[in-house]
Amino acid sequence: MSALGDGLAAPLRMRVGDNMGPRARSKQRTRAAIIARSLKLFSARGYDLVTTQEIADDVGVTQRTLFRYFERKDAIIYASEYNYVARFETYLEQAFLELEDPYVAIRAAFNQLAVYFSENRQIICRIYAIIQVSEQLKTLERMHQTRIDWLVACALDGRDIYLGRTARPSVQPTLPSRITASVLFGAIRPTLRAWLTGELKGDLRSYADIVWDNIRPIFEATSTYAATVATALKTLASSQDEIGS
């Protein structure tokens, strides 16, 4: 594996007790217990029906203590191994430290996420199943997918735009890149969903490689299409402005 592959996941991995004092270790154990017990309750009864008071009682802490760790119930889900948006964002940032081609960097970041998912398949798929029976979580999931599309669009605009996104929050990805990102990941998500539901067995990275190897022509055609559409839309918008003025 390249240095890129060896190092990408490291910043997001932490073992309980590493460089921690007794108080910090106690907090980490409590946090882990809240997540574990919550997921057990969500699997048994459904996310929407479980209250934060029930979670607190099950863990053996007060509701006030629970809220010190997690301000909202959904934060428990996305603080677990299912925090894929934060991971993808970090993987993509680290990929751009070594790669210039946006497509190659996006593929490297997604493949690193696929490796992480495969390593944690049991818990990832368990959480995905919890999400599928909760209207609240499905709504949040769509928001997270929109965030992924936005990150990919930033990346398609180039390494400098992506790496500078936090320093220049007012800078938004271009319309062609937004169109291309939505089409690109719209084509990738069915494979990911098939793996998460158990339709596809084995290593997600192997399936991801097949998708990425075959989607490049679609990506290039979509990029051309997106540029043409964006130009036409801007031309129409300008004409509408003239009519209205």
C-alpha cells in the first residue's frame, strides 16, 4: 500500500486510554457506553421511539449528563463508527496533499472510506439498518449526502479550492462542479447501498474499484455536459435579468 493509503485513516483512529489521564479515560468510557447502549435500544425498538431519558436510565447516568456528551439524540448515531462525512472530508483533504488530479483524489478518499467501512462492516451495517426505519434519520442522511456532494464539488474545482474551503467559507463550488458531483455520486451510491444491505458480500473496496474503473468515461461526459448546461443556464438568467430591468 502507498504512503497515502497507509496514513489516511490514522488521524481518525483513537484507542481508549491512549495518552489520557484517569478522568479523561472515565469520560471516554462513558461516551462509549452511551453509544453502545443507544445502538442496542435503537435496534430493538426503533430510533424514533427511544427517548433520551431511556438511554440515560439504561446507561446509568442522568439525562443532564447524557446531554453533556451529546446535545441531540441523532448526534449519538453520527458520533459512532458511522461518522462517514467527517471521515470522507479528512480523507479527501489528506489525498489532496499528495495528489493534484481531482478525480484521482476523490477516488482515493472514497476507497479509503470503503476500507474503513469493510473493517467495521458489522457496526456500519447495523447503524444503516437503524436509519432505514427512521424518518428522522433518513432526512438527516439526505442532508449528509448533500454535504458529501458539496465536498466533491469543491474538490472538482481543484485542490486549492478544496483545501481553502474553511478559510474562505463564502467561496462556493461552481455550478458545473455541483452538477458533476451529484451525477458522479448518484451513480456510486447504489453500489454502496447494495453493500450496506448485504446484497453485495465481501470487501467494499473491491466493488468500489470496479465502479471507479468504469465510471471515468461517464464522469468525463458529465463534466462536458455540466459545463454546457451551466453556460446555457447563465445565458438564460442574464436574459431574464435584462427583461426584468
